[in-house]
Amino acid sequence: GEDVEQSLFLSVREGDSSVINCTYTDSSSTYLYWYKQEPGAGLQLLTYIFSNMDMKQDQRLTVLLNKKDKHLSLRIADTQTGDSAIYFCAEDTGGFKTIFGAGTRLFVKA
Amino acid sequence: NAGVTQTPKFQVLKTGQSMTLQCAQDMNHNSMYWYRQDPGMGLRLIYYSASEGTTDKGEVPNGYNVSRLNKREFSLRLESAAPSQTSVYFCASLSGTGRTGELFFGEGSRLTVL
């Protein structure tokens, strides 16, 4: 069945790069997403990648997709304390359903 | 723009009580969703409504019912609350008219069942 897995915690120092990894199971997924959840708030779309792309860059964010291994990663360059949040990997199975991972809580130490 | 609005934001229930979570969106989206968020388990889909007049079960529908009242509103009802339903509930709507797209989320409803 469909499943999305990601590690639960990541701690980095301010100014370093953060890399959050995710694996998914549905090879037919059209889009893969990264959502961000700040404390006490709902999720907001951070970035996404279409399944026929290998990489997407958006300012400090770089998304890498390895379709063969079904592996997705999000790199945040020059991580700031404001980047502290929970980051969810998600796959779009195309049937009105988006499947989410458990979320990676990013701690940024000043 | 209000986006997706959920009420109430907080609720405490006793086991066996019933309640309805309300959700409304003002973005003219066709599809709406209810998720629950539990620590270490991410978001799990309870029910969704692909369009006005239709509802379908998600991953964890037991103990819940939904109503798509009109295009704007999608409510979630707990008929007889259980402690296992203590969670944070999120309503979301899907942008665009197709089967994929960006989800817009409400701020969440934190429910505690004693």
C-alpha cells in the first residue's frame, strides 16, 4: 500500500544546511510535496516537485528526487531559527488523496 | 482572505459525548478533507469529499461521520467520543479542479476526550 516514511527529528546549528529525507512507495505518484507546520498552525505548502524532475531549486530550498530508490530530500541552505518547524513529506497518489509522512521536527540551535 | 476556517479550536469531551467539528472554505475549491494528527504518526485521512454531494472514507474512518453541507462547508461528527479520538483535527481543501494539487489547511481543532 501507500506509505511515506521520514525520520522524526533533526537538529542543526544556525547557518548550517539542513537535509530532511523521505522515502515513499507509490511509484505512480505525480507530485511530491514538502509541507511546513509551524507551532499551533496548520500545514502550508513549502515546495513540490513533479515526478519527471530530478531536482528543483527555490531560493534556499533544494528538492532532490531519486525515482529509482523512491527517495525525496529537502535541503535548506543557511538554516535560520525561523526555519524551526515540522516538515512533512507527502505524495500525491492522483486519486484525490495526498499521503503524508509522520513529519520531521527541525530544531535550529542559535 | 479567510481561507479554511475550523471551529471550535479547542474542545474537551467526556467519553460517550457527541460533537461536530465545522469547516468552511472561501476559495471555491471542489474537494475537502478531514485529517487527524497524532504524535509520530503524521496526518491520517479520515474522510474526504471530492465534490459537493459526495463523501468517501479515508484511512481511519471508524467512529466518524461527515456531511458535505454545500460547496463551502464540510463537517466532521463524532457520535460517541472515545479517548482514542483525542487528537488534533485538520480540515483542508484542494486547489484546482482536478484530482491533484495544493492542500490548504485550517489552523486545527484540538480535541481531548476524557
